[in-house]
Amino acid sequence: MARIIAGVSSSHVPAIGAAIDNHRTGEPYWQRVFEGFERSKEWMRNAKPDVCFVVYNDHASAFSVEMIPTFALGTAAEFPIADEGWGPRPVPVVKGHPRLASHIAQSVILDEFDLTLCNKMEVDHGLTVPLNLMFGSPKEWPCPIIPLAVNVVQFPPPTSNRCFNLGKALKKAIESYPEDLRVVVFGTGGMSHQISGQRAGLINSKFDHAFLDNLTKNPKKLTRLSHLELMREAGAEGVEMVMWLIMRGALDEKVDEVYRFYTVPASNTAVGHIILENRIKGAKKSAAKPAAKSKKPASKMKRAAALQKIHRVRS
Amino acid sequence: MAPAKQKIEKEYDDIPGTYVFDADRSREGYHLNMFCMSLMQAENRKAFKADEAKYLDQFPLTPDQREAILKRQYNRMLELGGNIYFTAKLGATDGHPFQHLAAVMTGSTQQDYADLMLRGGRAVDGNRSRSGKYAKAGSSIVKADKPKSKAKASKGKKRRG
């Protein structure tokens, strides 16, 4: 059966993409941001997911004001890179996983989440920047990606609670897929930022840290965040953080936070990033057993030990 | 000017310096945003730059929207139904980095705005509420900062924000 091994959240600031595309990652301003993701890339290399499910938002690229789907699931085999006004980003085309995607669509819709399904959809920086941060800049993305675009552009986006529950339905869907696939779920966007109006430039680090703390330990508390509170405290565009709750809802109740990074600013935004792992079922048992059995538990333990080396970082 | 219609009061209008892009604004700004959307294509950007007024004729904009576009009044565009992700495409067509737009919207210079961000951004304190109703609201997930007796006493209220 397929299973979700971990959840990753990350900001998707377009300027991060521009810094990568224009080879400016070595500049001191950007170094501070990219260094924070070095360990994440290492984690990803070890995690080797078979599929990534990426919750993100479109920025007037695939969807204009003509149609505004609240949840749009990408069921295509390929998702071309959108031209956001400067030509498409020079990143590999995103390959989907249509069979898993249609399984998820069925399961989630029958679970009463009325998704919009997209057999054709371009993806923008909202999706590709987090992929760069976690995978670097490979010639091909190392695994298929299933995009879920969430409307956070036109008010109201789905509520925090709705997003969390959609995550739960997503977990159920993925875990009922018969093929043995290891899946990582991404929640992207945020953290606090406002890029519009006279209040542009708003950052609320205290809120961001509290959000990260609760995301790991007490996500239920975050499901009570109203849009008004999110916009007031974390900026009009900070409301994107509801997408992180889809990721969190898809994970087990108890998770291990294996990495965290936070820095201000990247362009106009507070950059936040977290990696949460589901606990390996039966891992305790195998660890407790005398080291006599097969190779499997030993390699699991090796992995666990390697991950412990990944320290928590805060700035 | 058309007579002012009775407006539904929206609690998020109390957030200062913020134009929440809701369905009303989306409808009002539909053509403005679709104009911006058209700038995603290189040949349209070229045509717009060659003759802005003529290019805008294809879109049934209100005179106010048209003026705001031609004068690059970015807050006014938001007020008239524009959305920042759309108007940013106009800024990009002009060759401006996003922080230029942010500086225009916040009434500062690009350097001053960039410096503000480097110092950690605009503080939320003092920027929560127009009416003062939510001025001290804080967030339900952030523990109150100062354990002064006064703060403790009002903790319950604060949490309900």
C-alpha cells in the first residue's frame, strides 16, 4: 500500500526562483536563504519519495479571474511551466502521476470534498520554487508530482479547518492506493507577508514561530484560525498558510519534527520551512529487539540516526 | 459619479492599508485584471508599450480604472478591483522589480522599503485595526508577551481577538 512518509512546508517566494534562475544564490542576501535548505536537500536525497503531492497556489498564471476553483487537482501526465511574464522558468517540466491522482480524486470526492479536476494545467513559481528548494536544480525532477492548486487569491480561501480535514481525506486516499509508494506531501506558501496596499511589508515573526510550533504539536489549534486573524496578524497574503494545514492533516497525529528553518526577509516575505516525519510503524519494536534480525531494521535505524544529525535550526 | 450604493460592512475592511480581494472587487475589477492578464504574452506587452491608450481601448474599463492604469496608481488599482498578482504583471511589463511596486504602494522609496524589509519588516503592532477595535487583539496562537499584571488581567479578552 502507498503511505505518506513525511510532510514538508516551505515558502514559495518568486524572488527565490529568480535568484536561482539568474545564478545569484551565492550573494550574501540569498546565501542566508539557500543555506537554510541545504539540510533539507540532504534529507530529501535520503527520503527518496516515489511521489510528491504538492499543495500550492496559482498566482494568476493557470487561473485568471475567469474561473476560481477552490481546490484544483492536477490529474494530467505533464504540467508545463507557466510563462509568468518573463518567459517560463528554466526548470524541468513537471511530470504527474495520473493513476494515483485519479485514485485520490475519486476517494476525496466521495469523501465529500468537491475538487475541480484538471487534465491540463500550467504550474507557476508557487509549485516550482519549493521543488527547487527541496531538490535543487536537477535536469529532471526525481519523482512524479501531483499538484493541488488552492485558491488563496480571491477571498475567501477555504478555511483552516476545511484544509486540515481535506488533508485527512487525502491521507485516507493515499493509504488506500494498492501500490507500494512512499509519498511526501508539501504545503507551500507563507509565512507572514503582505505585498499589497499601504500595509505592504508586514512581517510577524512571533506569529510565524507560534504557527510552526503548533503545526508540529497542536495543529488542531491552528484549525481555529479565522481568515480575519490570519490576514490581520500574518498579512493579507499570509493567508496562504491555510495550505500548510492540508499537509499537516495528511500526516499522523503524532509526528517528529526533523528540521525547521526561518529567516526574514526574502524579498517581501518571511521564509519558513519545516519537515515533519510520520513515525515508522513498529519502529520502536524493531529498535528494542536485539540486533539479531534481518538487515531491514538495521537500515531503518541507520536512517533514524542519520536524521538525528539533522539539527533543528532557528534564526 | 453614480450614487453610492449601500455597502455591506465587512469586518476585514477594518485592517488598515489592505484591500481584500473578494468577489465584489473581483467583479468590479474584472476587466482591469484581464487587461493585466493579457500582459503575460510578449506581443501584447509590445502592443501596450507602443500605445498604452489605444491598447486599453480593447478593455471596457471605467474611466477611473483607465486613469489608475495609465498613471500607475497601484493602490488605486487595488481599490478599483485590481488584484496584486495581476497588477504585478503591469509592473513587470514596465521592467520594475516587485519592490518598486511595494514602494509606490507604501509611499516610500525602493531603498527605504528594502531597508524596512531587512530590518524585519513592518511591525504588526499599530497596524491591526483602522477603528481601534482590534488594535490590541493579538493572535490566539501567540502567548502574550509581557507577564505584567495588567496584561494577565486582559488575557482572556485578548485571546478571543
